[in-house]
Amino acid sequence: MGKRGPKTEAGLAAVSQAAKQWDHSAWTRNPKAVEAIEIARRLRKTKHGLYASVPIICKGQGCPYAHSCPLVEMDKAPYGEKCPIEIAALEDLFHRYCEHFGIDPDNPKPSDTVDLMMIKDLVDADIALLRCDNKMAWDADYIIHNTVGMTEEGERITKQELHPLTEYKEKLIARKNKTFQLLNSTRKDKEGMKLTVTHDPSERAAEMLKVLQDMKEIEATEEERKQKYLDRSSSMMKETVTKDTIEVEPIDYSEEE
């Protein structure tokens, strides 16, 4: 099987053909520039196209994170290429977030666009946190001594402060938490929209009619029970009056005289 991709001969031919179908005159009329725009479009539409500019370029021993890079230690760092450590972390985080939020990374729906943009923000923050951790792995001490002045003898006056990376990490974590909240709120909004759409007016009317009928049946049953109770109470009162009545003969006072 031959090589595939936008940079191969077949890919470039496909790009050239596709370029004819798009009007890039608003940007440029240079054929090479138009072709480059099409290549950029194809790259952007790939699964990880949005993250193409996130990984740093490997500088080998000159990398600011070289002291904590296992590839530099193994002499496997690809100088001049994008950082494999960050690419691996990026792909892993992207797939984990997609799985968590129920998004198919290989076949995303148009309705997933906002979620994917927010996931990118999460991944960006995670990569930045990874860089902070790699930097702190070498610096180690969270307390630094900042020079705030000089004495008359020329000696430095220092002040102990937290490492700037600690504050930066706090901002990144706050940014992640805010993005999580936005993701949850947008998904709740989507669910609310689905509920609104899925309720058909006729079904809703039928449900309300059934509720009214049920209420009438309940009222009729209660009225019947009430009437039975009143009838039974009246009957019991009559029986009580009959039992408590004492029959006596009238006194004839004429006989006593």
C-alpha cells in the first residue's frame, strides 16, 4: 500500500483538484498560496488538526525541559520535530475526554463542535500543567529569593516568595475548572433542548387530558366515600336514639285522690 496523506503526490493532486472548488480570491490569487490553503484545510480537518500547534519543537539538550525528558536521557529526542512526549499526552488526553463526554473522535457530529473546542482548551491547560511539572522537577524548590533592593555596601536585599510557576499552575487549574463548568452547562442546555423538542404538542395535550380525567375520577370516588360515611353516621345515630329511649306508663293522678 502506498503512502497516504496531504503531503504525498496523491494528496497534493487531490488538494489541487479540491482547490478548484473553493474560492480563495478573498485571501490570495497566487496558485501556490491557494494550494497551501487547501493543504492547511485538510490538515485542520484531521482528528488532531486543532492541536497541530500545541506541541513544542524538540531542541534536544537545548530544551528547557531536557533535564526531565526521558527521550533526551535515552538519546532518542527527535531534534527539530514536535515533542513526542507532548504528542503522546495530547492524544491520550483527547481520547479520554472524548470518551468521558460521549464524543466519537473519529466521527464527531456537528453538534459536538462546541464541546470539542472546550476539550481543546482542557488539553491545552493539561499540556501547560505538564510543562510546569517538568520545570518544577528540575527547579524543585517552591520558594525563591527575589532581589528587592541593595544595601549601601552593595549587598542584595532578598525576599522569599513562592515560585511563579505555583501561581501559574493555580491559574491553569482554575481555567480547567471553569471549562468543566462550561462543558457541563452546555450539555445540560442540550438536554433541555432535546426535552423541549421531543415533547409533541398532541402528546402533551393527551397527557393533560388524562390528568384531568384522573382528577375527576378521584373527586367522584371521594364524593362517593363521603356520602357513604354520612349515610352510615346517620344510621348509627338513629339506632342509638332508639336504644336509649325508655318507654314508661303515664301516671294517673286521679286514682291517688
